[in-house]
Amino acid sequence: MRALLLLLLALSSASAETLRIGPPESLPALPELVLRGENRGTGPALLLLRVDDRPGAPYHDRANVERLVPPGPFTLRLRLPLLTTPRGRAIDPAALRLAIADSRDPGMRLSRLSIEGAPALPPGVRGWSFAPEGAAPLSGMISVAPGAPGLAGINPRHVRRPGEDPILARGMVGVTRFATPLPPGDWNITLWTEDAGEWETLPAVLEQRIRINGRDVVLFRRSQEEWAAQRYFAGREIEATESPWPALGGRRGGRVEAQIRLAPGEDLVVQLAGHPQAATHLAALLAEPGTEGRSTMEALRAARFAEAWPVLHRPAPLHSGSLSIVAPVETLAAPGSVVALRFTARGPTQRLTPQWHWEGDPLPLRAHWGQWRWRRPAPETPGLVLSAAHLRADAASVPLGEALPREITALVTIPSGTPPGERRLRLLAGNAVAEARITILPIERPKPRQRVGVFLDVAPHLAPDQAARQSVCDLDTLRDLGFDLIAPPLATPPDHAAMLLDLQAAARRFAPPLVAYTPLRRLEMQHGPREAAAQLVAAERAIAAAGLPQPVWVVADEPSGAGMADRVRAMAFALREAGSEASLAGHLNDPADTALLPLLQLVTVNPRYGADLGDIARLRAAGVQPFLYNMPRLRLAAGFYLWRIGAEGLLQWHARMPTADAFDPTDGREGDVQFLWPTPGLCAAPDLDGDLLELMAGQEDLRWLAWLEQAPGEAAAALRRRLRREVPTSWRDAMALSPDAASAWQNAITALARNLMW
């Protein structure tokens, strides 16, 4: 997406629609860049907005914003003081020199680009914003600085959170008391208190007291487990509705409401306390005779949400009818595999109680149902699609709705040594029945040379001891699904005891290389290169003494894009000076990262770096082991494409990396990436993501390719030659393939296998 942004900005003079404005004669108190227009096309269109506050500003020194706009009229508002450059510098509205709105979409019509003031607080409503100056949600609100009169706290400071929420994106933490004069009488008080969190962390507020004029309006103390049940999983049961707002932003905010009566001379006094410090977070406060201000604030949140998170795609609704279930066609399989059988149920609203019956010897089965959720189609995409990729494991009772079908997936394990022949799996639910056939072929497939796996970290909502136990269960889940490569969660040295337990758990289930993603980089950030090197040498000795395999330590994580190349060199040199024999790895996504290859033994690359056949050959010639990582089109990348270009394997981000609220994809710089969705309890049957099954299908393709490579006869040789012609050696050509290409190629291999065997 960033490459597209750069291209379109560079070619703005040739775009279908461009509007530009220069410095305004005067600026309102809370200036906003406002763009109005209409998308007359049939699908979403990309808009690019550029704001310069310096003459001739290059890309990295100006604000660059992109929005996807669905068909129809639109209005977009961007608060100028909140815009930043890619390097984090805030734009100075008073120094504005140029603003450009641009779209190359032929259906886009841009009608007006202007600078306007923010919407105003309704008359009679008093409001205070605890965001930095210029970030108040509505004009007329008083901005409260950390040292303002009436404010007290423990190191009160402004915080900035990801996302586009006009209230929750900025606030103040550490507020213990805020007092301000108000006329006597009855007042409705509203507070927005939620610290929305960032990266994988949603603050676990375990104790909180909010007191308004001596009366407790919020008071609780709860355990980590109670917090998880009450707050972390609050969005789990909410299925997608017609609009994303109720299911996502509308349930966020930590809104607290109270009614008070003030005597003459009495101030409004708000007190906050609790643990951790997020319990003392305050974003905004309103005092009003009625509720118009509260409604205005929530309407503003909903409007900005709709602008920032347009609906890009939703499936067509179903027509009501009698219950029916559609089964998959025949599946050809081999011993030593896991196959996904997808059934689709349609019908009137009810709950289904699936019953599974085998004809023939039963095979191990785990059932999941697809819950409809709003999600980003890719982690960086500024828009939402309706998806049923959250595969719930609690499939004893499955809800069925009128508007959308319900997918029920049976993951069937075919153990090694399973006798060949046909198995029939029958699904009964209500008065409907459907049957799927699995034909197990009498073959033994060799182990593929190439390997597929994922990054894994601890479940962030659990306490440390429970998170460690859950990680072991996660390793079991991934191994049982057939994955054979892992970047496991490892404790950071010098906690050698925990590190060795983590490494032992991974080594028992996965063969080397075990990629240690975080420990070395954490050491370098905390202690600098020399001390980090000493700590790693001690860790290497502890691992050797325990008889465990040495991991490959990641020293570079997309370093050129983050300006970290020099730090990577310093860390690598410090390790060699300290006598370390550690194997070092790097995740490379920029051609400039090539300069670091002499320091590394293993690299993972993606299309931004170069992931074509020639790129892999050059990496091998440089003496490093090449892997792919973070690829789109997961099945294709993990299977036929990986086979064709000859990389060692593919390591995909990420089994457990939700951003803050795991059930809200809009509250982070990127969407939630979680092949293993969080589930209540510890080591419960895991909820899976549909992307994990795509990755699993790619690894299954590799197993069939390994069989084809050694299959005898001219028919097998002809198919090998055909696949080498048809499977691209460049990722650009691979992206142009039909979504069904990998499935068609595997069908050709399995059909050949059946013809040769029977």
C-alpha cells in the first residue's frame, strides 16, 4: 500500500482528479482539512491527501494520508494539528503551505477541499478535553494541560493511542483529581475513561474507583481472570451487524455517566484511583443540564469512524427458506495429513446441534463454525470487510441467522498408517443432512524439503505463569495441524530458567532452526550492544549445558525502514568481540538491507525486499539460508510458489499478535493478526483463523509436491514439467494467478496419484 501511495503522489499531475489549496488567510481554533466529493464507481476508490508545512517537502517530511472511499457522496475531515510525517514530526497548521487531494480512480469526483473549524459543543454544555492542545474533539471544549489549575495526579501526562477515534486516540493518564467551578443546580456528568491501549496490550485494569463529588460511581476490584472475562472478551460474542460501529467503536470508550446536584459555591470534583495506572486515564469530561452534549460526542465518534473505516465488501444477504446444508465434494487425501471439510448451512434463525456420523472407521475430528466479524482485508488496509474467518471451536451448538450462511468446518486428521479406502462423514443438524466423502489413497508421501510455520508469542491477556502454559498448548496445536517451523516465544535472558523451559517446549515439538524473534533485540534496546552481547553469551552457555539446540537469534527486524542498520552492525560486532558463536537472523523488507547480509546466517524476505527466484538464488550465493515471511496469498506462497523458487521455507506473522482489543481490528496502527484467536480459560479448544487453514493448505500442497518429485512414470514427469512452466518464478506473476490456481494444481497431483495407485 505504501508503494501505491508513493506512486500516486508522484504522478498526481496525471491523476483523474486533483484539488489543491495553499495557505489560508486565517486559521480557526481547531482547523480541519475537509474534502468533499463523490465516488461514482462501483467499488472502493483510493484517495490520497498530502499536507506540506515546509517548502518542497519530500515524502518523509510531510503528512501523507490515504483513505478508501466506498461508492457514493463522501466528506472526509482531518484535524490538522494531529497530522504527522512518516518520521513522527507533527504538522504545524500555522505554517501550512500546501494541501493536495488526489485520486487516479476514473469514477472519483472531488468537489471541494477546504480548511474549516471543528464542530462545536452545543450551547449550554461545558466540556474539558484531556488531550494535547489542538486535539479537543469539539470546539468550545477547554484543553486541560498536565499542570492546569484544578488538576492533580501522579505524573499526569498526555498519551497517544493508535486508531482514529476523536476521543480515545488521545487523553491523559495519571489523573487522580480534577476540580472546576460550576453554577449550582442539577448536572449530568459524562466521562470517557478508557485507555485504548496499543500494540498487543490492552491495559488490564484490575482495580478502579471513580468518585464524583464524594459519591463512588465506579468501584471494583477483580482478578486477571475476571478482567479477561468482563473486558477482554467483551467483544467475542458480538457478531457483525449491518454497520461496523455498534460491533466495534460503539462499545468502546469506558463511558461513565452520573447525575449530581451542586450547592452554591460547590465545585465539580472528579477523583480517580486504581491499578494499574490506566485506571487513572481520562480523555474527556462533559457537564450539561441534559444529554445533548453526550449525544453530540458519540455522534462525532460514529461519524469519524465511518469516514476512517468504510465498508469495502459485504456478502449479499440470503433469502429465508428451509434449513439446508451443503457438503463439500469428494476429497482425495493421504495418510499423515489434516484436511478441512467445509459445510455451509442456510436457513431461518435457530441454533443447530451438529451431529457427526462416520461410515467406516472414524477419524479424529475437530469442528469449528465461522463467526461473522468485521476485519481489515489486509493488516494495513484502511477499510473493513465482512468475514466469517473467525473459526469458533465451541461447535456443540451453532447459531444460524437468516441473513448470512454459516460455515461449519470439520478438521479431519488422517494419521500415518491409516488404511486406504473411502470414509463418509455425515453432518446432521435439525432436519437437514449432508455427506462428505474422503478417499484415502494407499501412498506414503516423503517429508517435504521446505517447511512452513509461524511466529508465536504469549497470549497477552494472560498472567505470565498462565501465558507460559498456554504457549505450550499453542505449540501442540500448531504441530498437530502439520506445521514444522516455529519462531517460539522465549523469555529474555538473563532469565535462563524460563528461557530454557520455553526452548525445551519448542525443541520437543519442532526441529531446528528455532527462530528467537525477540530476546536479542530486547537485550540491545534495554542494555546496549556490549551488555547485550555478554548476556547472550551467558545464555548460549546455559543452552549448551542443558543439551538444547541453539536458536537462531534475530538481530535485524526490517532495519532499513526503521533506521536501525547501524545498530544492527554494532550488535553483531559486539557479539563477535564477546566470543559469541550465535547464528544471527534478519527479517528484510528493503533492498537496502542487502548490505547487512555478511552479518547474517538466516534471512526471511518478502516482496518488498525481493522474493523472486533470482532473489533467492542471490541470497544463497551470499551464504545465507533464505526463507520467505509475511507473504500475501498464503496458500500459494506457502505451497507451489515456495516450491518453485526454492527458498528453505516460509515463516508467517503471526499466531498471537492482536493489537489492544483482540476483537476490534480498528484500534491499532495495523489490524489484529492472530491465527489463534483468544479463548476464555486456559488451553481450551482453540479458535482458529481462516488464514491459518490457508497456510495449512499450502503445507499440504508441499507434501503432494514432494510425492510428485519422486513419482515414477511419464505421466508424473509430464506433470512436473507442466507445473514448472505454470507456477511463476516472480511474485508479481504469482499475484496475477486465479485464486483457485493452487487448488487446481493440487487436484491434478491427487488425480495422478489415484490413477497410479488404483
